[in-house]
Amino acid sequence: MPAIALPEIDPERCTACGRCVAACPPHVLWLESERPQGWGRKRAMLHDADGCTGCAKCHAVCPFDAIRMVRQPD
């Protein structure tokens, strides 16, 4: 069953602290750098929307208010 809402990450607010990645039960959030080989600014990314359960634990643990849950169309 697809998630009702998915996390949307604000790249300007995300500091790549990794709290959301650690809190994600299905492990569908990853930290990713802007450029190849780990160079550049890092931020959290949703890599597997189909695997996301919509639990919002990522949103709850983000101290920078960088993640909001966005309702998905039916």
C-alpha cells in the first residue's frame, strides 16, 4: 500500500545531520552530496518513494524544520 504522505526535504534548511536517515525504519532516506565522490554540500534525499511508509519519523526528528510531509494524490 503506498504512503499517504511522503517527506519533502527543503535543501536550504537541510544540514545533513543524518537524524532523519537514522530514524527512517524502511531506510529509504540517504545523505547525498551535490557532486560526485562526496564533494559539495550534502543533504538528505528520499531515494525510494515506493518503499516509504509515510510514518513521518523523519519529520518528527528534524531539528531544522527541513522536512514536511506532503500528501500524495489518490
